[in-house]
Amino acid sequence: MLNTLRQLADSKVIRPLDYHFARFLSEQTDDPVALLAAALTSSELGHGHTCLNLRHTDLWQMLGQNVHEDAIRQCPPVSSWGEHLGNNPVVGDGSQPSPLVLDGERLYLMRYWQYEQEIAERLNRSTSLPVDQEKTREVLDRLFPEPVAEGEVNWQKVAAAVAATRNISVISGGPGTGKTTTVTRLLALLVELALIDSPDRYPTIHLTAPTGKAAARLTESIGLARSKLNCDKQVRYAITDQASTLHRLLGVIPGRAEFRHNRENRLHLDILVVDEASMIDVSLMARLLGALPDNARLVLLGDRDQLASVEAGSVLGDICSGINDGYSHEQVKTLYALTGYPLFDQDKKQGPAIKDSLCLLRRSYRFDANSGIGKIARAVNEGDRNSVESLCQQSLPDIELHYTGDLQNQLLRKAVGGYRPYLELLNNSQNPVERAGDILDAFDRFQVLCALREGQWGVGGLNDHIRHALVTAGLVENDVTWYHGRPILITRNEPSLELYNGDIGITFQTDENRFRVAFPTPDGNVRFLLPSRLPEHETVFAMTVHKSQGSEFDRIVLALPDSPSPVVTRELVYTGITRARKSLVLFAQPDILGAAVERPIERVTGLAERLQ
């Protein structure tokens, strides 16, 4: 079996890591089924799954023609592996350390089984908190004064009420539904309620997000929303507007996988707000929850319909799997008392235990009824291929669709036009370093997104072509690695420099003909670093949709490949579309777009079932 697994690794059907994991286990067992199962379980992690589903695994789909290899063909059907592996020394049930854990019909690497267990254990301990209902309703009415039509519900107000009554809460919503506005008002509510019990002590609030870009956006959004709060000045300024990355919050230890803050050394805070929670993988979420004090409040914000994390798991999606299951009878009564909304249609007995902590924001304040971006995003999200195709045939003011003619030249013209403003500002400024903040802002107004890493329509190909088009337009230099205006995307975390995967900087050539790369800081300033100090990075005239999560741009060019790819899914298209605030230019063949709309991501995990 090891020879077969090595051949699969050589042909890139599985990763070398998967082969070496099975090879390591071969010192403890010579069972070919156990070695194949171990390699496939490890391989599933590379595809974003936390486990191998023994009931639904199709070897033909996973291994293709390789299922005819003798070593594989002689193995029993996957559906019988659970019984076969029950007594194998490398497989346990989680009660004792073992490389693999068999949990029902799912096979895990031990540490990923533990991650799911730890997340579920903490979330299932989500409890209701007593509140002064009269005072809470008075503050909610003041902070959420917007009138609604008879029979309608202000779900932002409901979300704040849900979070006020729970030690763990999750607020999900699409772009422009007001997640940060809601949480800022919620924080004002929690500060006011805390001051009733302890007039001389303000609660300690921390804001965090998975990436530096997302943290900067959260800082900006909270700062703007805080200035508009209808509350006393001391309450307003008790709400921090300084967000950090999750890695910085937890405290990275250079050269080690552990964080400074963990179960033995908890974070020092009363309230933690985590934005862009859809980007958090199962490993990071388990560590975050482990470091959270037992008496702290946690508020998770995110869009459950966006792409899941790059690493294994679909944590926010799993948590929100019961978001439409309504609330318990007691929670419905509490929300009625706090908001005045009779949510009796939400009174449900069945559903995951965490359902009383969830709220879905349903109204978009960014995209009105006539917004093409809003319409197509909804249709994609609902998997409605017919509506997507119909919208693409209409003349919509904020959407351009390109699928005929010389598409690459059309895209390059759009890219040159989109990047021209920041490059002209850079090239025409007498002292561009002093205007670095404005130049970074100008770059952030436009971005080319693509689905793939490789190929003509992937990051590599598009970055090269766009660079050459900008050279032809006289906007950047040719045939040099570093040049004035080169945009840089960080691809590896470097905590010592406070640079994280996804951070973007712009290269400046100083009067001394030396280069510096400018990066925005969460507080709105700019810092410069030498190129030689940067961790792994790449040019970013084009980036993948995955890398764009946590970012928004006024204008987006979204390029889908010209041939079918399993990577191009409903969530990827939805995430790419919703990065655009004002304008979307879509390069997509209708059949490729339609197939993506009908292809949702299905991450294999056991977390949703554990949330009971």
C-alpha cells in the first residue's frame, strides 16, 4: 500500500504530506486499509474537510483511475471501513491519544476531532444572561430609533437584544446589512448596562478580525458608527475603535504553533467582538474559544454565505446551520419584552442548542431594490441559475458582463483604467511618501479578482498581463522586480513585523533611489518597511477571491476561467460579487457562471451535529 500511496503523491492525487503520514503510521500497523484511510483523511484536510466521511466517500471521485491499483482494489468498500478499523492500534475513540479517531461514520486526525469537540463544548455552554428588561428596552429604543412599517421587524435591534441576553452570540448578514453598526450600538448597550452594576468600572472591550485588512476596516467602521451613537460621551469613548488581528490578540510565539493566550493563560477582557468570522478555520476557532475567559461575552460577526476558511472547517456555516430554526419559547418571550416585536413565528422547539444565540440580518442598506449587484448576489446565493442568467441579459447600471470578443484585451483595458488613478497620483505627486495614505486609499478603490491561481485567467497570468499593459500605458517601469507603485500582497504571517497573510502594501521609490513598501495600520496611519524585511509576498494587480475576503472595493473586475473548474462554486461567485460596493465588471462564460451557481461548497465536518 505504501508504494501505491507514494505513486499517488508523485502524480499529485494526494499530497506528499499525506503519504508521509501513512508511512509514519506504518511503523504501528501494516493494515493496508488503515494506511489508505490515514492518507485519505489527511488528504481531506487539504480540501478543507475536517474528516473523512466513510458513508459518502467515493474512491472513484477521490482517486480517479487509480482505484484500479491492486492495493486499493483489494481493500473492502469504504462503507465497511469503520467496522474494519475498530480494533486497529492507530484508531481510537478519542478517550485515549491515537493518531486517528473514529467517531460514528467519520474518521478524523486526533487533533481535528479535538478541535471540533472543544468548539462544540464551549458553544453548547452558551447561556442566557439576566438583564434589567425595563432598562434594556429603554436603551434599545434610544439606540435603534428607526421606525419600521407595521408588521415588519428591525432585525438589527433584535440582534442587539439577542446578544444582550447571551454570553455567546452570532450576528450574520450579507454585505451592507449593518453588522458593524449593530454591534457598535450593542456595545453601547452593554456598557450602559455594565455601569448600572459597577458605576466605576467600564468593561474591557477588544475588537479583532482574521486579517490586517479586515481589522483596519473594522477599526474604521466602528469609529464612524461610534461617533453617531445616541448615548453619553463617556459611554461612547468606553467603546474602543482599535481592532487587531486574531494572531496579535492571541499572541504569536515565533517558531511555535501555540499562542501566549490559551486555556492556562486566558485573555484579559470582558467583551470580544470578532469580525469576518467566516474566515476562521476550526483550529483557530478552537484556540480562540480556549483562550476566552469563562465570564466574557463573545460576539461573532460574519456572512454565513461567504467562502469558508482557506484551512479546514466551515465553522461559521456550521454554527449558523440552525439560524432559521427560530428561538426557544423563553427567548421569544424575552425578545418581545425587550424589542416589542412579537416573533411568535420564530417560536420553535427543535434546533441546535445555540439557536437562541443566533440572529440573521435580512435587509441590505447598501443595495437598494434597483441594485444589479444586490439582485445578482441574492440570485447566486439562492442557487437560482435562471434568475442569474436573466439578470445577465438585462441592462443594469452597476454591472457589466463580458463574454464575447477578445476578453483578455477587454479585461486589460478595464484593469489599466482601474489602476490608473492610484498610479497617476503616485507618479505626479511632488512628495508621494507624504501622500502614501491617499495613494493606498486610491489603490483600494479597485481590484481585479479571479478564481484560480494558475492559467491565463488565474493570478499568475493576469498579474503578468496587467503589469505589461500598465508598462505599455507608461504607468509603471518595465523589466525590474521592484518599481515605483508595485502593489504587494503578503502571503505568510510574520507576527514580529505585524504583517499577516492578506495584507497589502504599495512600493515607493524614495529620492535616494531606495525602495520602501507602505502598509496601512489599523489606526489609519502608514508605516514603511524595506523590501528585504518582508515575508513571502507577490504582486497583486490580481488576487484570488479567497484573498479578497475581509476587503471591499468601489469597483471590482471578477474574472472566471473559460473552462469548468470545481473551484468555481456558488460561494466563490457570491463572495467575489459582494466585494463590490458600487460597480461590478464580470468576465464569465454563461455556462461557466451557471454551473458555479448550481455548485455549492460542501465541507465535510461533524461540528453542526455536535451543536445540540
